[in-house]
Amino acid sequence: MEMPIHRTLGLTDSELEMITEVLGRSPNHLELAMYSVMWSEHCSYKSSRIHLGRLPSKGENVLVGPGENAGVIDIGDGIAVAIRMESHNHPSAIEPYQGAATGVGGILRDIFTMGARPIALLDSLRMGPIDDAKNRWIFTGVVSGISGYGNAVGVPTVGGETVFDKTFNSNPLVNVAAIGILPRDRLVLAKASGASNLAVLLGASTGRDGIGGVSVLASAGFDENSSTKRPSVQVGDPYEEKRLIEACLELLDLKLVVGIQDLGGAGITCATSETAANAGMGMDVFISEIPVREQNMEPFEVMTSESQERMLAIVTPDSLDQVLKVAKKWEVSASVIGKVTEPVKTDSGISVGMLCVFDRQGGRLLAEVPAGSLADEAPKYDRKREAPADLESRKSRVAGAGCDGSDLENDLMQMLFDPAWVYTQYDHQLFLNTVVKPGMDATLLRAAGPGVEFSGKAIAVSADGNSRWCAVNPRAGAAMVVAESALNVAMTGAKPACLVDCLNFGNPEHPEVMWQLSEAIDGIAEACLQLEIPVVGGNVSLYNEVNGVDIDPTPVVTTLGVIDQLRQQPRSIGFSENADLVLVGKTERNLAGSRWAYQLKGDIDGELPQLDLKLHMELVNLIIELSQRADEFAISAMHDVSDGGLGLALSEMALAGTLGADIDAGAIVDHFELFSESGSRVLVATNSAEEVVEYISCRGLPAAKIGRVTGTKICVPGLIEVEVEKLRAAYRPSFLK
């Protein structure tokens, strides 16, 4: 029996009934296709919208919060910063290079849609174990895609993270964040205001690549037949994107644009319906005027294609000639494909903006739907939530209690991974604004770019996530992720100002997954409220599963901080000779969720270490002050303690500075203290240890001298004695040896 057309498009029977009720008739094929992409999980967030509203999004400096293409904050001196985070998980699993490359292209358009010039990218990557050939193929393809697109378009990739874990076998997470800078008065929103204004399509022509792209790929899990989805992955052209960036920013500088929207998920359907709905207007779309690059494309293909490097600008008729002139200057195609229309009155007296699709050549009306029903009125599902059946029994056990702690040196070396292979594939010095390069706790950039003079301000960014913590306790784990990211930004001397998130979870039709998602959102909300960090945007990626097995819950956040006046270079994480080591914060003897217990030993028991958010706020403020007064306190290096605990933090500082460290007897007594990932801790290398300890203690925070930088080994009495060069050999990715 042949499947009904609405089901082949991913719509349920009940959703078909809703569409029929909205239209007052049965939808045709084109209309069904338009609803199927706009009501997909990726575009509508139909399983998560009822939960996302709990995230705090207001702040004194927030200019644009969630709901627009990117969040925007005011950093003073007439300068605004745009930030956005997106996922391209499913396309990258199918076609790693193009999946990652088009993820970069899409998020860059989100940034310059706001009137901002993109100045930085960050990538948060999670793959299955690298010794597996398929995972290695995905990983190297993804890194090549990010570098190939970002380097060619001229936007530096300045930071991120790389994680390998079996939970991501065949289902990688490719989360990309972008930062842009703009004069505050150039900010523009995605609104199709003004009846009779024109909709101008800028950029590449429309093809069949990307039909059912992220809107469909990201709305279902993977199985053994997933390779057949490869044609759905978009194909990117960074050189077209570069021309498009310059053309759009010039149009905005010349005030020729009323509203503007990029074409990403759901393509022309999304851009036209959202800009119209945002302004409370309608729009007529002339499908025969849309440039296509393939013959005999069906209307549903044209309207739903996710071909890359396209923008929709709303302009007045009087401005059209100037718009076309600017487009020609930058060698960007420009076509009038529609016009804004007044809303119409329904029989009940309600004004409704209609999205009408016409074939001018044939003189036919092909589709007529309320724009708001596509953009804003997708169903909201309050899906069943249920905690794991073994949750309480796991909580009652002590993590690591039954694990062998006899070969800690080998355990430590298994944790090491040098991210340099990844970030050296990227140009991270474009624009010459990168003050702190990749490989540190956070990246620091001068707040400047073409059209924005450097006023002394700087912005710090850090992308962070931890699926292990969230697998043990999604609420507490998500809060710990936010806390870590805020602390990373503070290490540069920047005050956390906002964040964006990317919520990567399994199949929302599984009650345990929805429980994880809801709990994680509450954890992020609690941490952001206490740390006074607004969430200005984000992304939800669901259906991350392979053959019915869900990934561990993985919320990732990118935190942005601001330095009002950049006066000195922040300290490195690398050891310098003869400094004393001071541990700020207290180590909790708890291995729950740690890499040592969870990833190396397969132990998922226990409760996560306690996180005192009020204390953490004090620590963040203290570290900002210490960073800014590093010369006064003779501080030569600082590094936060999180993933891998003190063992990994000491190793990373040694590798960055080529020196070892002797830890005092009794300062770290066993593997519980060596690998605990309890939060709110920082290692400080200083030549004024007593003064630093006294100053921190007077602020009400714990601090103690635990050792000294010296020699060529990491020595923890009774636990580890290993040469730094031996660590360096293990640090290099195995596939490069």
C-alpha cells in the first residue's frame, strides 16, 4: 500500500488535520511540502519550545534576544556584537566535508543578516573513538570542511573543543558558533515591512542540492540506510558567500534595506514566511522569477531547496535600482521574486498576512497559506518525560569505588589529546584581532573589524560542553557546563556578558530523552540566573540516535565576555620556571561523571560534585581581577581545573610551558583527588604564593599552595611520576603518528 504524501514528507496524521483546519480545505502538494519543512523539528522546535521559554534572555545590554537570526549585545562605544550557535550534526554524518562547510556558511549568514561583519568562528566537535576508520573519516572530513569554507570566506576560526567518545559513534556533533561586530546603528531585523515593498533574492541560484536538507535530516535518527540521504546535504561555495557578505553589508551601510533574512533551513519558504509574519504582513512570491540552476524543477523543489549562499532583502521600489547596482558591483545575482502585501481580513475580522505563490508564466496561483501558520504556529508538543529507571540506584553508589587505580600514569596519557592538529588547519589570525590564540582556556579578540574602529574593548569567547556530566545528571551537569564556560572567559580578564547554547539530544519521542532535555534547560537557566548571564539565542538538535540508541545528553554553550579596556596580554596556561603552584577552590573527593570513571572505567554511578553558584560567581569575579592584576601578584600562568581534574590540568600546563611540577606530599592523596572534576577550581602559577593565598582567602575563597614548577617531570608523590616528553608523545593524535 502506497504511503500518503503527507507521511512521506514527515507530517503526522494529526498535523495534516491541523493544516486542513488552518486552510479550511485540503492542502495541495506544494503547500504540504512548505508545511513539512517549516513544521519539521529542526525549524519549528515543536518538541522543545514549551521548555525553552524558561531560559533567561533579558539583560541590560541585550539588544536582540532569541527569535532572530542572531543575538546581539551592546558592548559600549557605539559597538554591538552579534553571536549565534548552530548544529550541522546530521548532514555532517552523511557528508562530513559539505555538512560542516555549509554549517559554517549558514551561521555566517545568520551573523551578517543582523548587519554585523563576521569576525570569528568556533567549532565544538564530538566524534566516536578516533581509532575507528569511519569516525576518523568523519572527523577529518569535518575539520577539512570547516577550514575549507572558513579560510576561503575569510573568517578566522579561533577556538572550540574536540571530544572523542563512543556515544557519538556514527552520530557526530558539529556545533559551530560565530561572532560578528557592527556599529550599533547598523542593526537590522528580519521584517518584511511596508506594503508594495519588494522581496529581492540575492546570491546563488536555486538547485536540487539541499532539498529536505537540515530541515528533514535533523528531524529523524540514523540507521543502516542513512547513506542514501547524501543528496539532501547542501553544497557550499565560500567565494559566493564572501561576495554576498560584502554586498549585503554595503546595502545596509547605504540604508537600502528595510529587512533582511538568510536562506537556511526550509529555504525560500522560511525566508518569505518569517519576514512577512514578523511584520504582520503578507507576501506574494513569483516562483517563475526565482533563478534556478537545474531544469524542470518542481515548485515544491524551488520553495524548499536549501541551496546555500542566498539572502532575501526587503527593499522599497525607489531603492531597487541602487540595490541592483550594488549587487552588480560585487558580482552577486539579484532578482525581484516577490512583493509585500497588506494582511487580509478573515470572516471573523482577524487580519492575516497571506503567503501566496504564483507562477506568472502560467498565470496560476500555486499556494495560498497564512504566513504566520508556517512561521509561528507549528504544533507544540509536551512530550512525555520520564527519568531513567536506574537513576536512584546509580545515585546511591560511589563512582570509582570498584575501579582499579593502580596504573594512573597510563590512565592520564589516555586522556591526552593535542587540539593543535585541529586548530592549525584553520586561519585564526585573519583581521589580526586575535590576542589569545586557540589552545588556551578561552580566545580573546580585539573588538574591531572593517567599519568598527578599535576603542580598547576586547571580547573573549569559549565553547564548552560535557556529555558525561549530563549523562549522570542533566540538570546539574548543564549548570556545571555554564559555570565552566563562564570561568574560562574570566581567565582572560573578561566579564561574561551573554551566551548561546546548542542543545544536542536523542529522540524526543523517547520519554527519557525529553526528561534529559527539560532537566538540562533548567540547569542552564539556574546557572545563568545566578551568574547573571542572559541566553541570547540557541539551537536544538534532536533525533541524535543511531539504530534507536540515543547519544548522551550534550548541551553545549558558547559564552562571550567583554573587557572594557585591554591593557595587557592575559596570562598563558604554560608553566614558567621556579613559580609556586596555588590551587584556588576546594577539591571534592568525587569521581562521578569524570573522564577517568565514566570514559576510561565505564562507571556511570554516583552524584555529581556539588556546585555552589554563589561561590562560583565570587570565583569568576576574583579571577577577572587576578587576570587584570597579574603583574602585581607576579602571576605567570593560570588554568581552570575541569575535564580530567588536577591530573589533566597539570599536564596541560606542563606541555604548554615545557616544564614539570613537584606536588607537595599530601596535597593530592589518591586518584579520587587527582581526577575529580569538581568545579570552581583554578591553578595559579605565581612567584608571590603567600600574598596570593592571603588575598584570595580574604575574599572568602579557599586557596592553598600545593607545589612548585620545576624539572622535567610531573611528580605527585605516591601516584604519578612521568616525564613531560612522555606526555607529549601521548598528546599527539594517534592517527597522525
